[in-house]
Amino acid sequence: MSGGAVDFDYLEGFAAGDMTVVTEVLALFQGQAEGWLARIDHPPEGWRDFAHTIKGAARGIGANKLGEVADRAERGDESLKPELSGALRDTLADIADYLARKGG
């Protein structure tokens, strides 16, 4: 069962039900997110740009909670690093569960 971190119905609708597209987009997001987790304490592009990048990617796949945390972080609040990291991890776990159920 999905953890609710990602609105997969949104993503599937956006991809017009094409599961190849959905799985490719999620795989790209997973790769990016692993890199973000590794750099969260010292993002090379600066905190606000880093949070902005995560926000856009999160909203693009329907990861609404992550998008909301990143939006708050983008305003310059670096104290949100633990919350942002947790939301990223929750999103990755939800994606892994979804892909396992879908056979991706």
C-alpha cells in the first residue's frame, strides 16, 4: 500500500496512463533525490536554489508534502533541512513501494 507521499493518480493522469512514462519519470526523480539527500547539508547551488529545484520536481510528480516543505525552505529557512530530508525519504519510499506493486 502506498504511503501517501506521492499522488500517483495525478502522475498517471498527467502521463495519460502511459506506465512507461510514469516509471521513467519516477526513476529520474529517484536518481535526483538520492543526489539531493547526499548534498542536503551543503548544496552546491545554494540553499534557496536547491530547495526551489526540489519543489519543482516534487510538484511535477505529485509529491505534495515534499513540495510544500521545499516551498517553505525556499524562503531561506535552512532549519527545515531535517524536515526536507524526511519528506524526501518518505517520497522515495512511496515511489519504491509503488514501483514494486506496478512491477517497475
